[in-house]
Amino acid sequence: MKPSPLPTPSALAQDFLEQCRSERRLSALTVNSYARDLVPLLALLQQTPLAALTTEHLRRCVGQLHGGGLSGRSLARMLSAWRGFFRYLQARQIIATDPCSTMRAPKSPKTLPHALSPDRAQRLMQPLGSGFLALRDHALLELFYSSGLRLAELAGLQLQDLDPTQGTVRVLGKGAKVRIVPVGRKAWEALALWLQVRLIPAQQSPCEQLFITAQGKPLRPRSIETRVTLRARQLGLEDGVHPHVLRHSFASHVLQSSGDLRAVQEMMGHASIVSTQVYTHLDFQHLARVYDTAHPRARRKS
């Protein structure tokens, strides 16, 4: 009796992504990112059979992608997806070793996250009317900046996640990890106004999502990103204002005021404090600018 044929690399990749979604409970954004990162690998596997694939094949592929302009950070994320796929194949005994295990992405110059100044952040929080869209956008901006949420986390919030008595919101973060985050007074005030008008479309089409469209449908991450950028332009702020800038601004401003790195780590849902430490460099840049303009021995001669 002939053994059953091995599934195609594309079918194996789909099985891997389904496992990420159903068993590992990774977010839809993460699974979609993995799917994109596997595209070059699947293209390579059309030319080289899985059984014959070596580390050298992968190195050449990564070198070509890097030469084509892909950054070291993007390649590092891509290699992480590849390693996850190969571990999945090992667990299914389809391959014996992971050809990607010893590979490292080319280093990229480190860039600090962009954060708004406190004054610009306050300008972005100005209400721009009392209609449905204006109140919704104002509430989501306040919540972004008040609690340092990721875009996917804010889009996934449901009404039951709000706890006005405790002044907190329940957030489902990366890896299906739940954390409780405080919400500031201004954000609660904006949310209260939003919830009053939110009832109108919700009665037509019941939806448990906190932020919805005028038709009562869940507001998708891409739409939220568009609305944040639009609001920044309406208020005369520079281009490049997006949800993650508000998350960076939250972390930077809380750290500057409190100096409590562990608290910021917990509120942002970082698995490692190394991810949070980047904001200490932002704080140092602020101190350096103050020093350069204020210290007699640092001021430039006019």
C-alpha cells in the first residue's frame, strides 16, 4: 500500500496558520502578518522541495530580500514566522531539523519611536463637535492616549470591558493575555458622551463592540487608523499621527512623570521590560534638550 502523499507547502502553511489562530489564540493581525511573512518561503519551496531545503537556500533568499530593500527588523519578524512554521513541521514529523534555527537577520539601525509632545497630544484631544462621528472619534482618541492601547486591542473592546466603578478597562492583548488598565477622567467623560449617542444605531443592529460605525457595525482597525489620521489633519498636526504614536506618547509621558518603568510595562502589556526600556531613551532626549537650552556651559553662542 502506497503511503499517502505529503500535503503541499501551501496546505501545510494553511494548517500552521489555523493552529496559530485556534490553538495558540494569536490575534487576527498576528496571523495575517505570519501569512504575509510566509509568502517568500512558499515561493522558494516551489523551486526547492521541502526535503531538500537547506540553511544555505534560506540565507540566499534572505540576502535577496535584504538587497531588495527589506529592513533588518522586517526580516527578523519574517524569520520568526519561518521558525514557527518549521517547528510546526518538526512536531508533525514532516522534517527532522529546522534549517532556520541558526539564522539571524541583518542588523538595522535602532530608531526610537515617535511620540507627540504633551502640548500636541492635548491639541489632538480637542473635541470637534457633538455629532455621532465626532463624539466617537474623540472617545477613541482619549482612550488611546489615556490607556496606551494597541490598535487591535482598542478595536476589540466590548461594552462589558468597561468598568466605570473601578475606572478601568479590560484589555485582551497579544497571546490572548488579559490585563486591566486604568482609564483617565477625561477619557471617561468622552466615553460617557459617546455611549449616549452610540445607543441609536446599536438599537437598530445590536453589536457588543464599544466602537461602531453609523450603521451599527464594528469599527475595523483600518477605519480607526484612518479616523485618527484625519482628526490630526483637521487639528493642524503634522502628518504621521497614527494610533501607535498615541501609544508611544502615553508611555513616554507617563514615564517622564512617574519614572516607574515596571508600571508602564504592565499597563502596556509588554512581555519583557526590554520593550519598555526604549522609552527611557525618549525621556533622556527630553532631558538633553532641556540641558542644551538651559545650562550656561551648553548654550550655543549666538
